[in-house]
Amino acid sequence: MAGSFDESGADLELVGVTKRFPGFTAIENLNLTIPAGSFFALLGPSGCGKTTTLRLVAGLEAPTAGRILIGGKEVTATKPHQRPVNTVFQSYALFPHMTVLANVEFGLKRRGIANALALAHEALRLVELDHVASRRPSQLSGGQQQRVALARAVVNRPALLLLDEPLGALDLKLRRQMQLELKSIQGEVGLTFLHVTHDQEEAMTMADTVAVMNKGRIEQMGAPEELYELPRTTFVANFLGQSNLFTGEVVESGSDAVTVDIAGLGIKVPRERAQRHAGEVTIGVRPEKLTLHTRKPDTAAGVNILGPGVIIDASFTGVSTQYLVQVPGLPVITVFAQNMAFGPVAEQGAEVWVSWRVEHGFGLADEPEPEARFAADDDTRTIAVQRRQRLEDELDEA
Amino acid sequence: MAFGAFANTGPDLSAAAPRRRSYVALILLAPGVLYLVATFVAPLVSLVLTSFKEPGGDFEVGEYVYAFRWENYAEAIERFGEIFLRTFGYSLLATVLALVISYPLAYFIGVTLRRFPLWQSLTLILVIAPFFISFLLRTLAWKAVFADEGPVVSFLQSIGVLGPEDYLNGTAFTVIFGLTYNYIPFMTLPIYASLERLDLRYVEAGGDLYAGAGQRFWRIILPLSLPGVVSGTLLTFIPASGDYVNASKDFLGSTNTVMAGNVINDMFFQSFYPLSAAVSILLMVAILIPVIAYVAKSGSEELL
Amino acid sequence: MTTQEAAVLGRAEEAPAPRRRPRSGRGGAGSWVVGAYSLLALGIMMIPIVYTIVFSFNDARRTNIVWRGFTLDNWLGICDDPRVCESFGNSIIVGVTATIAATILGTMIAIAIVRYTFRMRTLVTVLLFLPMATPEVVLGSGLGSQFVNMGVERGLWTIIVAHIMFCISFVVVTVRARVASLDPSLEEAGRDLYASPGQVFWRVTLPLLMPGILAAALLCFALSFDDFIITNFVSGNAETFPKFVYVAASRGIPPQSNVIASAVFFLAIILVVVAQLSAGVRRRRLAKAG
């Protein structure tokens, strides 16, 4: 097997893979194909099964059922050291008792590659760390360690490179820098990257394809823009950015739009952007797509309007201001307004309306949960804000 | 190879994994565990059997046959009951003294000297230094220090604490002193280990939440270092209660300071094996009961 | 409205007025007392060490109790009392053999305990804990009476058997901590980088456990070298260095014993200081790199 690895990466196929641990199922019947040469991200909260998936591919865990194929060859029963796969571990797992160079050479030497030393130096040059080759990993900074871990994996030219949240331990600025570096290295070496992360921004900026995982299943898969603009489930809508979600009955199902009854108002969603066209449905719109009005806007074709409501909180975040709007009978609506003018568009307590263009809305596929109909007041700030509102109302009355 | 891979589908793998694991564990465990069974468990059994032996037919000294002579225990308790009480008194006192000396010392090294790593290392080396000089020779050194013509006795006589005919060697004082001294490192090191890890921010948080110095100690520092105190206490009390060097007449003791260990040793070398065994078993049971109770009460399961 | 709600609303009026905080306690008179007390305790603890070393230079005659003047004769003629040298040699043989055997057996158990699940785990744990919780005199008399019952002639090898026994538990405790703190992803990285299970063990696991294994071996050697209580029951006519001192105690200890003890002491101190210094240098280098 030595030396026979594919230079341009290979397809990864998971067929009906299930992994059960005593007491719980980490992955349930997972089918996934990752084409050669792509940068694929598995995105999900901790415990969603993404790391288990990665370990199954690396061979560090054996699946309970199902098959794993790399470049069309079955590797399900193959030991990790016999698989053409390398991992950049979350903790980097650099051998502390070896120099940086010895770490990078390690895999090459185990496979008996002749010019291991030259290849290792070349890999270190790729990550711009050849000058620290004789140091121990503990003498390097976090970002340098991360790059050594990457070099140690890439130098083997694996068919598939697995990245297990490799940027999690770095601070924000370094993380951004490393994201760009990783992406450019992927372009240079042309391997297939499988990246596991819980950081949605990281997944979106780096990957060609993102799969959102939840509870051992893939909820939705696609290009980052597609996932963001057209989430298909409540989980994706909330995990990838923020969403305003409303639940109501479909009152009219036209040829180009579906009309849903939200708090007595007919809200339209484009037919091709709605997963369900009848019965109880959940529809949503991203906060930045909303426009805030201090006067009731005129009804117009192609625009949805909700209101009147009251601004219960306004927080300035720099590029935008985040408003929380309470419309009676609806969950609190979040609006991101660009700071185009100096100062807030509307004051707290002001009466406002929100509107958005029909084509920005989306309809979700999952059954609406009963509680989604009511105010989703599960975050403490909203509770505090509402309490204060109520208290001030009482004081006004007194 | 492809066939093999196909045949080896998921369920087989997961079933195979744990079996292989316990097989490796067995190989790793077996030699050491069997060794301990042969050299620790079997001797304990042998000790119990010996403790019930009775003298052999021809009444030659050291000749015994297997029997169930429980009277050996009655004899042991009758003859050595007082010695058992003394053993516990001495070792308990030595443990308490070692704790009183060790805690401030461990605190000083682990907390006060934290900002001076060099001094911390140096004092730590001083604590373990007695380990490196022969146990017997350092005990004999104390015998010389406390000798009748020695500096301590002369000084105490000159200030009138001791009368002109009084002496120190061979008294309960020197035996308890020797026990305390010899086992202090066993007390200091575990306490140091838990104090060294103590996050001072907890103490600062205590101060922030209106705890005075005393309360910070009782409510924060002491509870957090309790695991160290528990293991230090055990590491001191257990060997101290079985010690027979300090109490031996050639060292710091005399015939008035005989401890259980001396009895076991003397009976064994006078070939009274059953009596020696009976005293051993009694000592072990008498120590294990309070130790288990203490461990259960302090809830420390991290002894090993 | 409860104070909790007030806190949520960010209104401090109803919160109790802050009491004056006591001084947070670093420095101050308290630590001076603790420091002086500790230094006094350490000073007293050094007395027997200084005494033993000083009397290794004593121009002793029959006994080595009274100071008769400085000489290097004892150091230059360690083997003038052949029993001192012989017993010291025996102690080295026993210590080295027992250390090697106990370190191997104990390390294997430590790895099994941390890394594998097996039946009768509690039983094994108790079996390892008990030798440490049993007074040495009981261990010694037990093994001694077993050798008597079996009619085994006692000598150096029975001492080695006994020392391996009481060392194993200490080795397990020491190495276990190291195994437990070993990041499993390091071994996974080895497997991921094409190392076979054997190569992972020899190239990754063992080198990483080595500091713990060495510490365990040193501890075992120190325990073995200084053990008298157990040795006394299982030694027969064989004499280790501590047993020689015990036997000689009633007649008078030759000054050469002090030489041996002092030499071992200096060697151990040098070892520890070097280990501490190199750890310190590493730490400082790390701090610089970070």
C-alpha cells in the first residue's frame, strides 16, 4: 500500500453507517458521498455524531453496521495504519518527545518512504515552519503547533485529510488567518478535506459543501449560501445564523406563492422556497432581511408586513443594531438594521412595523412543534426585558 | 483481501473488539496479579493457618503442627493487650504530631513559596532528604542526640526541666519522637501535592465573599486539601503502628516501650511462630478496621 | 420582587450594602509565622542527616559515638570492615533485581487498569491497595512464616521475592498516574500515521510513559535499599546493608556504615537536584517560547 496514495484525493463513501455505543446511538444509518478534491465540512453541535463520523473514517472506531469506501475500495475492516487517511487532531496530538521534524517524518518512515527527510522539510516549508524543525512541539505557539499537525498529515499525501476542529484552540484572529491558510493549502495540494466543526462561520468560509448534522443524522447538505438562504429544517434555520420563525395554517396555495395565516395576517412564501404547501407549517425569514418602519407601510405586492409591535430592546453591535420587536400573538422578532445613519432608527418602546420581500421568506419541512406557536422566550435576556416591560407598565398604571 | 473485507461486516467487528481487549488485559494483569497472590495473599493465608497451630508432639521449640488452637489468640490478647493499646497510643500521637508539623510546612512550600520555584524545589528536596539517608542510621543519630551525656539532656538538666537522674532515651517521648520524625515526609508530601494544586483564586473568591483569614482556611483551604490530609494520615499511621525499630531497645526504646511490631519480631525469632502470627493477624485487623472506617468517612476513593 | 429578580433586572438598590472585605491573604504576618515554623521544622529534620555525615569523618575507635577528630580514613577504606561492603553489595543486587522485576510487572498492571475494562476490577484494585495498607511487620512475618512452613531456606533470593512484592503496588500507583494523563489522541495519531500496534507502543506509548516508569523504578529502589522490617523476616543468614546496621546497633556501628549512607545520600541528592534543575530549565524555555 505504501506510496500508492492518490495524489489528487479520492471519493469517500459512507453507506448505511450506524454506530452504537453502550447506551446511545451516535450515528443512525448515515449515507454520505464526498467527491474527490472537495473541501467538505460536517457542521453540528457537540454530541451530534460528527466526530464519531470522522473517527469511523479514520478507522479509530469500527462501525456497528454499514460500509466505508475510500476511492471505491472498501476499508470498513481496515486498521487505521493501513488506511490512506490522515487526521489533524483537535488537540494536534503532536508527539511531545520528538522534534517537529521527527513528528512530520513519522508517517513517512512508518511507510518506508525513501526520501522522508526531504519530503518532511518540504511539508514544513509549505506551512512556513522549516526554521523550527529541530524544536520540540511544546516550544511552539498554538498556531505553529496547528500548522505542524497539518504538515504532519499532509506530507503523507493521503487520499483523504480529516480535520477534527483543528482551529478550536486558537484565538479568533489566528483562527481567521489559519482558515485562509488551510483553504489555500488545500488548493495547492489538491486533497479531499473532511472538516468537522461546530463553528458555523468556519464551515461556511472554508468548505465547498457543508453538511449540518444533528442527533446522528444529516439534516441538510449543500453549498454554504444555499444552506443559509434556504434552510429546510428548524434546526438548520437556527443553528446556521439566526431566524425568525412563525407557525400558522396555509390559507391559500397558489401557483407561485403559499399564503400562511400568521396572527391574522396573510404572509406569503414563494412556492419553490416552501417545503410544505398545506396544513400547519413553519415559515421563517432572516433578521437582516427585515426592514423596520416607524409608520405603517403601505401594503404592496411582493412585501410581507407584520405589526404593529413594540421595540422591547435595541442593542448596538457596531455594523448593525439588533432590535427585539414584540408583536402581540407572535414570538419576539429579531431585526438587524444596518447602521446607515448615526444613531438608532427607532427608540425602545416605539411602535413599529416590520416588512420583508416575499422572496426572502422560506418554509420549513419539519412538523411544527406545538410550542413554536408561542413566544420562544427561552433566553434570559428576553425574559428580563419582558419583566422590565411589565414592571414599567405597572408603575405607569400606579 | 476484498472478500475478507466484505465478510467482515460491522456486527462482527464490534463483537470482536471487547473480546480482544479483555484478552490483552489478561496478559498484562496476570503476571503481576499472580505474583501478588503468591507472595501477599498466600502468606496471609499461611499466617492465619500458623496462628492456629499447636506445638508438635516432641515439644521441640519451633516445631508446630496444623490445628485449630484458638487459645493462641486468647494468649496473645491476654499477654499483649496492654502493648496493643500502647501501639495505638504511640502511633496515633505520632500521626497527630506529624500532621501538626507537616500542614504548615506543606502550606509554606506549596502556597507561600509558589512564586519562588527555586526555593520551592529546594525546600521540597529538604523534606524528602531524610528518605535518602538510611532509616536505621538516622534513628541512631537521634539516639546519640538524646543520649544521657548528649546535648539535649544536658541542656534540659541545666534549665531544670529534667532532674540530674532523668534521661530521655528509652522513654515514650523518644519513641514517639522517632516515629513522628521518620514518617513526617509521608505526611508532608501528599498534603503538599494537594496544596500545590490549590487554585488561589478560590481563596481570593472567599475573601471577596467576606470570609476572614480563619474562615478562608477552614472553609476553603482545608476542605480542598483534605484528600492530601487523608492519604498523609494513612501513610503515617499504618507504618508507624507496625514499626518496631524506633521502639527497639537498641534504638530509641526500652523494655517499657515495647510495641506490637517488637512482639511479632521477638516471637518470630524465638520460633514462637503461632503466637507471632496471631499478634500479626490481630494487628492487621486492628489497623484495617479503623483505616476502612476512616476512608469510608472521608469518602476518599482515590487511594490508589 | 425577589432580590434575584432585581439582579436579573440589573437594579442594585435592593441588594445588601457590601460589607468591608477582609484583606485577601498573601503576605502579612501569618505567612511569616508559617515560614519561620517551617524552616525550624526543616532544620530539625536535617539534624540526623548532618550527624550521620559528620560522623562518617570521625576518627572512631571501637564505637562511633564520641567525636574524636577528623579523618578521611573511613572514606578511603570503605571495605576495611568487610561486612559493610558485602552487605552494601547485597543491597545493590537485591535493589536492582527487585526494581527491574517490580517495574515491569507494575507497569503492565498500570496500563491494564487505565486502558482496559475487565471483570473483577475491584478485586484487583483491592489486591493492589492492601499491601500498602498492611503494616510492613505483618507482610514480613507473613512471608517469613510461609517460607518456614514450606521449609524454604531463606537468603538473598527470598529477600528479592519480598521486595518485588511490596514494590509492585507503588509502581502501579506511580505509573498509573502517568498512563491516565497520557492523551489517547497521541496513540491514535501514531496509528493514523501508519504505525502498527507494536510500533505505536515502542515509539509513542513507552517513551511517553518513561518519566513515570523511571520515577517508579527510583522509588522502588529507594524502598528496597532502605527496607529493614520486611527483610529481617525473610533474609535468613543473608545480610543487606540495613540488616547489618540493625545487627551492629547493639555492639556499635562502624564508621564505614556512615560513609555508605552519606555516599548514597549525596548521590540521591545530586540525582534529584539535576532532575529538578532540568525540569526548571525546560519550564523556563517553555515560558520563553509561549
